[in-house]
Amino acid sequence: MFVLSETARRKYSASKYQHFVSGHKFTRKEKILIAREVGIQVDKLLYANPSPITKVLSLYENKNNQDLMEYIVKRDDEILNYVLGK
């Protein structure tokens, strides 16, 4: 369920990023904060969208050879209802 409270979403997303480990460029805490902020920005964009999202395009970069792969996921109400427990 989508929670309207931004504070509640920030707290929830922070709990999901406890597995990050410190890297060379960012500390563990910085990685968590960055991931939380990206999540909040995505939430705001999706919530502000007036029409239902029927298709999502995702790009994946192979880190070994920099090849890009494009995945298109179309809305499937049967799967959506199952995931949402309806």
C-alpha cells in the first residue's frame, strides 16, 4: 500500500537499505541516504502522474562490457492484484 506520509516512506526505505556496505566513493551512511532520496523522488513522480502507468522501460548496463539491455514491462492486472493481495 502506498503511504502518503513522506516521513513514513523515508523511514520504510531506510530500513530496506541496511545491507549496503561502505565503498571507496561513499560511506555506508551516504549510500543509504542517496538510495532513500532516489526512492522519495520516484515516489513523488509516480504519485503526481495523473494517468495510470501501463508500461515501464528499464535499462540495464552490463558492467563487464558496457552493453545496454532494454526491458519493457507492461501492466498485468492479474499479477498486480496478486502482489497487492486483492
